[in-house]
Amino acid sequence: MIKADAPLWIGIVIGAIIGGFAELWGIANPETLIRLARWKDPLFIGCIAIGSAIGAVVLYGLYASGVDMHFGPKPVYIIGIVLGGLFFGVGMAISGYVPGSEWMALGEGRRDVLYAIPGGILGAAAWTL
């Protein structure tokens, strides 16, 4: 097996591509996210399907090319998962933003996101602890 670590620029390029598509789809708009959460917009299903398909092809390609990959069950931390899910869900319900869309909305000049960003940072800190 080949032991390979991806250079940092690959993550930046992939993030820029995903962020560009998310911006085109209007993910920075809280109303879009609320429609997605209520399954009123087919965009969510399409995003999950595209992400799953691309991820499966890329992972299979890396595995087939001999890159050392470790797949297996991860330890489950029930309390952390439940609390993190509650924080995330309540935060999204109140603000209409998810962590990535907060920064996109800030770039668009939306002022309401200034109240959501500190909550996102506190939630990430709580999850980390």
C-alpha cells in the first residue's frame, strides 16, 4: 500500500469549488436553508446524492490506486453526539444558518449573521471540549 498525505492546497481547491456551488445555489440565504430543513426544496436531496456519488468514486479510485486507507467503525460518544446534535439543530432553527453558510452570508453583507457567528463559535468550542 502507498502511504500518501494530500497537500493542503487540495483541500483549499475542493473547498472553493464546493463553496462556489453553494453560493450559486443560495445556501447563504437563511430562507433557503429553512426550506432545505423542511424538505420543501429538492436541492438538499440533489446535494446529498451528488456528494455521495462523487465521494464513492473518489474513495474507490484512491483505494484501487493503492493509497493506504483505513475504514472501520469509530467509537460512539452518545452524550457528545446528542448534545452536539441538539446545539446544531437549535442553532439552525433559531438563526437559519449552518456554520459554512454563516461565513458566506457575512461575505454577502447580511447583518443578521453577526448574531449567529458567536453562537457557532461557542457551539464548536463546546463540541471540542
